[in-house]
Amino acid sequence: MPTEERLETSARNPDAPMTPLERRGMAAILLSVSLATLDTAIANTALPAIAADLHTTPAASVWIINAYQLAMVATLLPFAALGGILGHRRVYLAGLIVFLVASAVCAFSWSLPTLVAARLLQGIGAAAIMSVNAALISAIFPPHRLGRGVGLNALVVGIAFAVGPTVASIVLSLGTWPWLFAVNLPVGVFALIIAWPSLPQTKRAEHGFDRVAALLNVVTFASLIFALGEAAQRAPARIVLAAFGLALVAGILLLRRERGHPAPMLPVDLFRRPMFALSTMTAICSFAAQGLAFVSLPFFFESVLGRSQVETGFLMTPWSALVALMAPLAGRLSDRHAPGLLGGVGLAILCVGMVSLAMLPAEPHALEICIRMAICGAGFGFFQSPNLKAFMSSAPRERSGGASGTIATSRLIGQATGAALVALCFSVAGKHGPALALSLGAAFAGAGSVASGLRLITRKPSKAASDNIAAEPSQKA
């Protein structure tokens, strides 16, 4: 069925099942999202092997990770804005091609500078994919079934995050580190082949692309992530403060530049909607809690509890596994129940789980740890899908790109904040740093639960706004 006919049919009958074309498009989106997620996890695991092979120091090799994350967060919102102008499908396909080319360059890199440059390019491709994936999902699924779509997305992210270290270990046991990036190529090419004819065309905005605003956005978020990363590495205060100052100045200039714009790149128009603003706050708090846990727990297990690296890997697994199990269930529930309620309950469970981890006995049994990790994972997984739906359903259809970009930006800022706070906890509390970090993570989860609950008492959108959200999702570009 041609794309135009498929979309018109879906608009006429929102209860119609997904067509084969829509299923293939969804599969392509999920494949590319899994690649972008995996490439963070596998690079973390392989960092010591890469540093040894390239004859570089561990401190310098951290830029293999930082370059990818910095490029992603700095370009997410510009790509989201570009998706609204050129079409989300085009930005997705271009991002996937760039990601594949960069993966090939990573595999053939011969030095640290080459690999860092390739990772920057790979992060840009991943940003283009992640900036529009939620917008494309909302174009495939009707509003009342959007929870199922974002639930599948959360499921894939959870599985990719969970199996990342295992995949890296298997690849490294069979070959050298370049294969970690080479394995992206066959999967990515397959995703590209099925995505090209399957992804829906989406309505394009009438305004142009503001290059100055895009540059200011890149400077703002690149400086912010750089400052958080340097703070986590305990860099000199003058460097951290200078980066924060640059982010603040560029951010103010960006806001002034886009004042009165119908679709600002930094979506301040969407932040005026209480549901969207509270969803953003909830996301940042929850991912900060996750960042605090995932950075501090390996130190806690190995340095405080004396577990081996292999044992630590197994002890970390229940969290990610429960996220993957809970995501589709929470996604379906969010089609029938308020996301504010589901998200609030999920983050309250996460808060309880992190408090229980911080209060572990001196010599806990592995089962005691796994139960607490499973509680955390169940809570986080129960929050994620409803929050994604709240993001997308609280924004007008024509601003779905801005909402999609904000989702990924909130996640990365939350994770970077959590990682930076772990370093602060370690420097303040010494050997008790992991326990302090987990307690701080519990506080973030509790704050996120409150923010999520506040969505239950926000004013419901007007009928005009609701009609706008439920409007026909796309048309031929």
C-alpha cells in the first residue's frame, strides 16, 4: 500500500491494526535505536582494551566516550528542528547513513585522535536518529495507542542497555576492538533497507532553519556537557566554571534569538505547557538517579563489597532486565491510565529500591543485592514508557520533532548530571561515596515521583489543543 494511502486509511480508522509497511517502519526505528544505545554501552566496556591497543592513557581514552555523548546532546535539538522542516523521515535516514559511515571509520581508526573524530561523527548520526525516533513512532501509532509504541521503544532501549556489556565481552573474546564498531554495519544496512520504503512522510513546517540558533544551541549544550564531564574528572575549577559560563551566555543569547519564533529550537513554547514541563523535570530527575546508580554501583560492589568484575556484571543485570520486562507492560497501561500516576508510582518504587541499596548490610548475599536491583529496575521501567507518552501527547502534532528532541536531551543531561555528582560524592565522602551517591539518587527519584504526580492536577488541555494533538499525523511531503 502506498505511503499516502496507508496514512489516510490510518487517519480514517484509528482502530485499524498496523499494516505490514508500518511494522517494517517500526522495526527499522527500533533497530537503529538499539544500535545507538549499544554503542554507548559497548564502548564503556571496551575502553581499557582500546586504550592499551592505541597506546594511550586511561584519562585520554575517556574522550572516546565523551566525544560520542557530547556530539549527541549538542546536536539533538537542531536535528529535531530540521526534522520539522525537512521531514522526520529524511533526518532519520541521513542520520543512519552518517552513523554507518562513522562506524566504518571507527573500525579502521589507527590512533586516538582518529577514533575520537570518528566517534564525534558517530554521535552526530546517533543524534539525528534519536532526535526524530519518537516523532516517527507517534506518526505510526494513533494517539490512543501511542503507549504501545513508546513501550516497544523503551523495551528495546532497556534490552540494548542490558546486553551491551555482554555483547562487548563476547566480541572482544572472539576478536579485537574494531569489530565492536564493524558489527554495526550489517545491522545498520538492514535497517536502512527496510526503512527507506517504509517510514511515513510527515508534515513539514513552513518556517526556515535558523543556522545562528543552531550554532548557539550546539555551543550551549556542548559547553554544559563538557563542564559536567570535566567536573566528573575533577578538572581545575577554572576550566569547569569557564565552560559553565560559556553555556550560560550562549543559552541566554539563544533564548533572545528565538524570542517570538513559532517553533523555537529550544522548545520554550512547549515548556509553557505544564504537562510537558513536568514531564521534562521528571525525565531529568529519573535519569540523574539512574546515572548516580550506574556509575557508583560498580565501585560499590568492587571496592566496598569486594566483588569481582564478573560478579559485578551479573549483579548489575537485574536492573536492566526488569526495565526491559516492565517497559511494554507500562506502555500498554499508559493507554488506559494517567502517565502521571504510573510514572509517580514507578519512581517511588525506584526511590525505595535505591534507599534499600544504600542501606545494604556490610556483607550482603548476592540474592539480597539482586532483589534490590530488581526493585530499582521495575520502578524505572514502570516510569519510562508512560513518561514518553506524556511527552509526545502533550505537544501539538506539528511540534512532535521538538518533543522528540527534548526526550533524548533530557535523558543525556540527567545521565551526565548523575555521573558528575558521583565524582562529587566520592570526593566528599571517600569510601562512603557510593552510599552517598545512592542516597542522592533516591532523592532525585523521589523528586521525580513528586513532579510526575503533579501532572495529575495540571489543567487538562483545551479541546482545540486536543484536536491539534490528534490531528492527521502526516501527509505527503
